[in-house]
Amino acid sequence: MKRFLLTAVVLGMTGVLGIGSAGAFSRTAQLTSEGKYSLIITEFEASGGQYERINDLGDVYFICAAYKNIGHFNKYRTCAAYLIEEINRGGVIFPGFGNTHARRLATYLDFKVSQELGNHSQMVRLGEKYIELAALEGNSPSAYINTEIHANLAIAHASLGNTEKAHNHLNLAISPDLNGEGERQGFNLIRFIIASAFSKLSQYEGAIQNLDLFDANFLPEGLRSLFQVNVEFEYARAYMGLNDRQNAAKHLHAFLSSPQASEFGAIYWIALHMLSRINAEQGDLQGALENLMQALEKIETQRSTLLVSANKIGFVADKQKVYWDATQILIRLGDLRKAFETVERGKSRALVDLLASKSRFATRGDDRNNAALMQDLEQLSLLSVALGDNPNLDDVRARSLANNTLRQELTKKAPQLSSLVSVGEAGLADIQGRLGEDEVLLEYYGHNQDLIVFAVTGTGINAVQLNGEDLAEAVALFRADIQTVNGANFQSSSRTLHDRLIKPIAAFLKGKRLTIVPHGPLHYLPFGALHDGGRYLIERFEIRLLPSASVMRFIGDKSVAAQGLLAFGNPDLNDAKYDLPGAQKETTAIAAAWTNSKILLRKHASETSFKKFAGQFKYLHLASHGVFNTDEPLKSKMLLAPDNDNDGELTVDEVYELRLNAELVTLSACETGLGDIASGDDVIGLSRGFIYAGARSVVASLWPVADEQTAFLMERFYFNLRTMGKAKALGQAQIDTKDKYPHPVYWAAFQVTGGG
């Protein structure tokens, strides 16, 4: 029974691992039962950190679990790679249980990692795999082992919107009555697991009812305090859901005062966040801020250990509320500088998550091989994917070591690339020093129905709360109105958004240049087409956009040595319906009037030619079709002529591989400025890809544009570029186009992202 109970408790809720009786097993197992995960890791690494020297694969399993529990996911993956390598060789984790049992435990561990990273689809896949392995094992696991899998599958399905499946798994998690001491221990585990599931599904009364039935006295001595800590957290979460702040605070303090609390990385930040809400409601703003900053430190420490970009996005997505709450507290305390820097801190990290999603880092010179190595690391699968493989442990270790070395080298050699690996948000003073005397930076930041904007100048900063209610719907309505060529509804929707987003801060808009940092749905908004009842915004200001203010450090001071214009027009896509005679006329006219230009048309306007010549020119112009892929934003693309070497589809992930030295890239095509919003912040799209590849600025469109009118706008734009900056040149070209083609569908789609 003890050895069987060990297996059951190993599969305990929230990743708590333990043993059946103190002293019966190894020191690693004993420390696990006491929740001393940091000590496990310290002793393992102090002994040399060599898994081959560990005789018992069960100890390796506990070490992997320790890395998982404290949130060191990079080292967890290295440990897991060794563990599965040994399992594939026929190893078992616990004596008396076979290889299938070992695979089941390994699958469980990966199931828990997916849960902590917010990857619910992965959870469903792994949960189903676990159930299959349990059926194959023969000696069916006890009811309380199945309970956790079904309870967490209920949570995963609920998060994915599969309500019926969620309720089915929750029903399967309910266990029959058990008898005997060992079974009573299992009964208590079931109550704890189901309480957690009820709480995560917002059924708080059910959670408390099950927690009230939990009796730690029936657990082995080594597990009592460990589980009791987690019970305190679950009580706190349930009482918070019921708005019972008094009981919630009591249980939160009990949880956070435990020396074991910080070992539980997946819930520690949640507890701090809940306590901050209570402190703020009671008027203790400073205490609330301290809670939030501790939570952010825990979040960012764990995030820094993630290599797989999809995991980074999932990990960060449900934690944006912490950044938002910290920003709001700082504003209430009157510290606008720190509030703005906290916004940048959150936005910079989200930008990193998005840019890290590329298939390969763009590189410079000797860094190329190291960047390829980084890509290999990113592509290392999670433990579940490796179950059928035989990863080479020495190779995994070498890559991990090379990764750490690369991070250090990148900081020195390539600050742009380094910023995508290790984020350092810019301070307010640094950003203010990069603004012109007549320039105002507007940085929008929102969460759910809430929205604020910072108005920053070279000498001051202000923050204003805005109306963020149903903002995505309002932006979508305006875009629909503006693309209805024969309609006039855009006048009303434009004025409405202007009054919501610009009018409340009109007193701070003293200069003639606006730098706008959008957020969420505002990335899809043509700011220049907002109307105050007298004029469009583009008639009042020179406008440029930035993905985050911190990006100014990497695009503002860079000198561009390349010269001349490289223009691609009307590529031959082997289908007459895709021909763009206006684009060909546009390209020819632009190139003819530009000194030192190279023009490539039809079959010569190929993807191969772009990759070959693009790095040699200061200005790049692509007049072709653009395709925005909502489901796979990295596959959004510019269509160029295909040939034997390339398919003609220049995708976002291919753009990330380019090495450019361009002052400006103009994408005179449909929807090239669009991207996919992730983690509530920035977008993955062609504009971001070209800026990362080395362009200081990108001009791109927000919706499908007309051939003839776009040709006129682009000719005016390049004419203006001879004597004006990019933002002013585009704005004046839009005004010129408006005078000839008044409806904003013809002129408002294009915007400048990057240096203005």
C-alpha cells in the first residue's frame, strides 16, 4: 500500500509530490514530500548536476518535478529529456511498476507543465494520452489518480469553451466512497482535487464544500503541512470568488506566511495578486503595490526560463492583469513615471513573445550559426512529444550551455537581437530624450473594458482614463464603415472614436507630430482618419506608430549606409486576375523620378531577386498583392514572382531571416499592416518583421487598397520624400489623395510604423 500510495500522491493536485511514509525512500523523495524543491535542486546542482550519476530513476523524476514546481522550465526540459531517454531504454521510475507506468508518469508531468503554461489544447491531448496509457498498464490506477486527470481535463475543456465535455470530466472525477486508512487518504486527495476544479470553474460553493470535507489527519505525516498550504490557497481563491474578502484574506495570509509558499510558482503570484486586490480595496495602496511587484518578479523570473515561444505567449496571457493593476495603483499614487515604465515593461515583454515566434533569428555575420542553434533550442519538443524519440542528452546539454553563452554575446554584439531574448524596458527619461520638441507620444494601454492613455513630451507626462467599453466592436464598426465606398456612416463612427480616444487629451497635444503606441484593437485603427468635426487627424499632425516606446532605442539612432531605391511592381503570379497594371505604372513612375533606382517588373519582380538585392538599397518598394493570414500570422505574405528557387510567397517568418539596411520599406499592397494580436498587446505582421530585419520604418496598409488611387498616393509620397520626413511625406500624400478622392477608403489605409 505504501508504494502504491506513493504513486498516487506523486500524481497529487497542483504538482505537489510526496511519499507514503517519511524515511522509507531516498532523500530526494523525502525532500519532495516536504515541499523543499529549491533544496532538491541546490543539492543536485552542487553535486555536479549529472543525471547519469543517479542510480534511481525515481530520483530523476523528483528532480524534474522540482524544476517544474518552482517554474524553471528550461532546466525542467533538460531533465525531462534525460528521463524519457531512460524510459525509452526500458527504465522504470518506481520498482514494482513497469515501463508503461513510467511513461504514464512522464506524460502526467508534461500534462502539468502544459497546465502551468496555459496550453489547454496540449492538456487535452496529454490527458487523453494518459488515460490510454493507464488502460494499457493493466493494474488500473486508483480512483484518486484518475480524479486529477479528469478534474484538470474539465478545467481545460472549460477554458476552450467545451462546456459539455468539461461537465462530463467533472462528473468522472467524482469518486465512490472509499474505506480503510489508505483509501481514506485517497478520499482526501479526491476532495482537494475536486475543490480545485470547482474553484477554477467558478463554482465556489462546491469548492468550499469539498475543502470542508478535506481532513489532513488522514494523510501521511510528511504530506500534511504540504497539502494544508495548498488547501489555504484554494480556500482563498474560493472566498475571493464569493467576494468574502475577510475569509479570503485570512487564508491568503496563512498561505503566504508558510515558508513553502514560494515553492509553488504556479499559484504564488496568484495569491499575491489576490492579496493586492484586498489591500487596494481597503485603501492600502502601498501594500497592494508591493504585492504586485512581488508577483511580477515571480512571473518574469519564470518566463525567463522559457525557450519555446508558444509557451511564452500562453504563459504570459493570463498574467496581463497584474501589469494592469500595478499601473492603476501607481497612477493612483501619483507616480506616473513608474506607471508608464510598468506599461512598457508589460508591452515590451509581449513584443518579445511575438517576435520570438519567428522560425529563425535574423543575424549578423558570425552570429548566424549561433542563431541557428537558438532555433534548434526553440524547436526542442516538450516531454510528451519526445516520448517516441531518443534525444541525445549530451546534445541537449551542449545546446543549453550554448544558449546561455549566446545570450551574453548578443547583449554586447547585437542589442536589437538581444532585446528579443532578454527584455529591458526603456526608462521614461530615455524615451523623453528621443522625442522632438514638437512631438507628443501617446501610449494606449487597456485591459478588458478599461483603457488609459499616457501623453508624453520631452519634459512632461500625463495619464488619462478613457472609455474602453466595447472598443474592439467600435473599431470594427469604423473599419466596416470606412470600407463601404458609397456610404457615409464613417463620418459618425470616426467622430465617435475621436471623441473617445483623442478629445480627452486634446489639451496635451501642443506639437505638430504624434507618435502613437496602440494596444489591442487599436492596432487596426487608422488614426489619421479620426475626425473632430472640422478636420481629420492627419490634417493636424504628422503621425507615426510604434509597437512599443522602447523600440525607439533600436530605430532612432541607426545610420543607414545603403543608397538608392529598389522597386518591385506587378509581379507575374501566373494568373491574369492577379495583374496590377496600376501598380506597374506606380512603380515605373516612382523609379523614374528617383535617383539611383533599380526597377523590377513582372517575372523579374521575384522573391529570389528581393532576397538577393534588398540588403543593398536604402529604400525598398513592393507594389503587389499582400495576404494577411488570421489563423497563422507568420504565414502572412507579400506575393512576388515565383521561380525555380522560391515559390514567390515572401512570408513573415522569411522576412525575419533577412538582413536589411533600409531607411524605409513600403508595402504598397492589401492588408500588409495587419497582424495577429496575442497576449492582449502587439501584433505579428509584416511591418514588425521588416523592422526586425533592419528597416527603420515601414509603410503598410490596414485594408485592401484600390489600384488606381494607391498609385496616385504613392507617387505623391515619394515626391514628398525628397524634402520631407517619412511621416510628414505620407501625411501630405494622404491629404493630396483626399483632395482628389475624398472618401477615406482610398487614402487612410496606409500608416508609418517605426522612425518618422
